[in-house]
Amino acid sequence: MNVSDLKEGESAHVTCVCAGKNIEGRLALLNVYAGAHVTLVRRAPFGGSLMLEAGGVRLAVHKGIAARIECEREETE
């Protein structure tokens, strides 16, 4: 699955960022890398970008890039 499959408020662990080196590097600077913990904060209306929180940083990610961030959903108890 990827980050764009998450529902608002759900968290996941990133397994792979499958984008170009420039995008991977930029996301890594914003705490989105393999092994990181991310939460989907909200979705922009009309299918726009997604707001993520990773390592205390909130960032907006275009839905095309979010589709390239593979993750595993965390089990909630």
C-alpha cells in the first residue's frame, strides 16, 4: 500500500520511497524515509495534496508523490 491509501488520522511505517533521487532526498530531509513513522493529517479537497506528519514535521505532498511512498499500516489497539 502507499500513503495515499491511508485514511485521515491513520499512521504507518514507510517501507520504501520509490521516487527519483531528488525527491527521495528532499523527503528524507523532511523525515520521510524507509523506516520512518508517518501520519496522514488531512486531504486537500477535490483530490489535491495530502498533509503528512513525520518526525514532528508537517508537510504537504502532491498525490502523485504520495502514491510513490510505500508503507505498512500500523495496527491500532
